[in-house]
Amino acid sequence: MLSIPLCKLKKDQCAIVEGISCPSEHQMEKSEIIRRFLDLGFCQGTPVKCINTGIFKNPHAYQIRGSVIAIRNEDAQMILVHAADPSQTM
């Protein structure tokens, strides 16, 4: 299945988290945000839904594990997802 960054989801689109990816040269500076994503539930196999976008398409609001979380596009780019079946609802 084709992986896309979380920030590419459109409003009301659902997906399944595949993992978090970060270039090796940026892993040290991004380690805190990666850990925070994992704490928030962005783990492999978790369903996520884009429920709203900011006025300039940044940030996006996502529903995951019963919570709504706003994430800037530059950070959401590290979370890889694959589109869920359209019949699947959250």
C-alpha cells in the first residue's frame, strides 16, 4: 500500500498509521516530537481522521484514539499513513 504523510489527508479522510519517519540527520533534534507523537497514540495500526484544517491549510486537526489533536504540517509530514477503506468510520 502507498504511504503518504499525515499532512496530505483531506478533511474527513481516514487513514491508518504506518509509522513515524525522520531523516537520520534530523533525528536528534526531532526526538522529542517523535516521542510525543508516540505518547499521543500515533502508533502503527492506529486509525486517524483529519477533521479540520487551519485557515491557511496549516495546522490540521486529527482525531485519534478519542482525542482531537492539532499538528503543524511540518511535523505531520513525519507521520506516515495509508488511506483507510472509505466505508470505515471512526
